[in-house]
Amino acid sequence: MTPAPARSAPGAQPTRPARSAPGAGLPEHPDFLWHNPEPQPTYDVVIVGGGGHGLATAHYLAHNHGITNVAVLERGWLAGGNMARNTTLIRSNYLWDESAGIYEHALKLWEGLEEELGYPILFSQRGVLNLAHTEQDVRDSVRRVEANRLNGIDADWLDPKQVAEICPIVNTSADIRYPVMGATFQPRGGIAKHDWVAWGFARSASTAGIDIIQNCEVTGFETTDGKVTAVNTSRGRIGAGNVALCAAGHTSTLSDQLGFGLPLQSHPLQALVSELLEPVHPTVVMSNAVHVYVSQAHKGELVMGAGVDSYNGYGQRGAFHIIERQMAAAVELFPIFARARLLRTWGGIVDVTPDASPILGATPYDNLFVNCGWGTGGFKATPAVGWCLAHTIATGAPHPINAPFTIDRFTTGRLIDEHGAAAVAH
């Protein structure tokens, strides 16, 4: 593919056709994905953040509501933040009804997304195993399986022998520090190709006539009578009818500019990949006790992650001791990987709320909407976020699926506490 200027992802062009003919005149070259236009003076909707959530919101504004006078502003290169720095896990087996509802809606959208976008995303439903290593793990896991089934979500409890049948390379010996006492299994879970997902959403939005504006950092906002009237950026002032903040770990820095705080803490979250290996790992394996999760990417790398670094920060790299513990856990669970070479590591910035659940809805400003607080679960929620936020922007009211996730739950006490309730929160 031919890269666009300024570290942009493939396929950008310097100009776009007139708005009166959305999508007209697109080049026939198969590598072309989206335009790189100059900002218009004003838009009906301005989305701050050109990652998966912002692009999905733009797609569904056009796809579901026919709203195309939209700009997606990305301060760097498209989908170069957390979307480029995640471990691509997709599942919906969360404990509480509200969480299960939004993640299951996302999973159902994932299952038809490639056809909807007309673009490959390599969605692989290889199943997700959540291992249990203690009696308390077993009790919590069985509880979650029953809760999932009540919500119509596929979930099974497996004994150690069944775990070995699903994933033969897991160490199920009883003579280890954390013996595998069983696992939950969601067969419909899996992985997708994260950058291809972003490019598919961007291509769809651009074809509909939506402006995707890269290298456009937000520097401030203009407000009048309780509304945001314009977004000031490094590429000039942009008037806005509605504004949506989809900036993940940096969302609180934007809300601070508007004079209201969000109950967020931002942490580095690091992951790593190995060298290329032959296909050997057939599913996704997660463990809360030893705190590692491992899948094998389509090309053959082992993709591994752990928990967030405990300190707050915006650095896109983490501490060595986290990687060290992560590797020790991976080798204990998968002795076959003991000689695998580490290829590279990276970090993203996750934003975490007090109840480990997202904020998705209205703000103190009448025309400002916020999407944040996904912690380590943002990628799997991508299509549902776009669907629900687009509905909220277009109608002025939350979709029933995201209605429980409004910011006022932190004053009413209707919290959705997913701390530890869904095993490893990735």
C-alpha cells in the first residue's frame, strides 16, 4: 500500500470530491481507503479522536442516521493511539447485565461487520478461555457462566481435562504454582485485525462524505449559553453543531479545557509480541491469577498482555517488572513457549473509572457527548460504541444499551462495578 503523508495510514489523497456528491470520483485503485481533506468551516458533528471508537461513530452516523456533515479530528495519524496498541481480544462474557448487554451487542455486530463494511477485518471466532486456579476462582467463574446464560450469552464451564482438549499446550499439571482447576469458555469470542478494522470504518465513513482530518490537534473550545459552538485546532477554528469526545486516555484533558472533570485515571498498559511461530495456539487463553493473556496472531506471533501499570501517566511504554512478571506467567502456563524470542513491546493509555465501566452519553453541555472510561476493554466494544454514540448524537437521547453508562451514575450511586467481576478485564 502507498502511505499517505505525515505518517498517515495507507490510501489518503490530498483532496476530495464536492460534498454534493459523497463518494463520487473515488479512485479505482484498490489500495485507496479515505481522503485527507482540508477542514471545512463548520460541521453538524465534530468527533474528537480518530481511533476505532471515533471512526465507528462516524460510520454509524452515516449508516444508521444519514448524517454525513461530520468531521473526525485526529491529532496524529489515523488510529495510531490505542487502536494501534491493543491486543485485539473480543468477548462478551461480562458479569453484570449492563456490561453483558453492550459487549454482546458489539459481538453480534462483529459477526456481520466484514460484510457491512465490505472490507476484510480477519475476525476469527476461535473462542476465549478464562482459567480458574483457586476454589474462589471456580466459584466466581461458575457464577459468571450462569449469569451469561441468563443473558443469552454463550458460556460453558470446563474441567481441566476439557481445557486440555480445547488448548492442548496449556499446562494442566496439578504440580505447579497455580494449577488449572477449570475455565470458562466462550466459543464465539476471538480476535480481529485491529488496523484493518480501523481502515474499514474509515473507508466507509469517507465514502459516505465524512471528513477524516489527520494531524489536527484540539487546542481549545468555544462555548456559548451552555453549548460548545466551535473546536479550536492546530489547523484552525471549526464550528460544530454537536461535539463528541472519543480520545480514550486523553479525554479528561479535553474535559478539563471545558471546565468539568471526569472521574478518570489514565494508566499505561503494555503488551508484546513474539517472533513468528508455526500455528500452535488454537484459542485465546486468559488467567487472572497469574495475570497474562495469550493469543496467536494471524501471521504467527504470540500476542501477550497483562494488567495496567499501577501508576498514572501518559507514556506509551511501561515498566520492565510488569513485562518480567508477564513472561514468567506465560512460561508457567505454556512451557512450550520457553524459548520463544520477544520481538517488540509497546504501551497504550487506558482510562479507568471508579467502577471499571465506561462513560457513554451526555455532559453538562447540551451538545457535547463523551465516550471514555473503557479501561482495557475498548477494542472489543468498538462497533457497539459507534452504534450507541451515533444514536445518542442523532436523537439527543441515549440508546437503551448505553443508558446505564451515563456520567450521573457517580452521583446517584447506580454503579456498574466490573472490578474483577469479569475475570481479566481485557
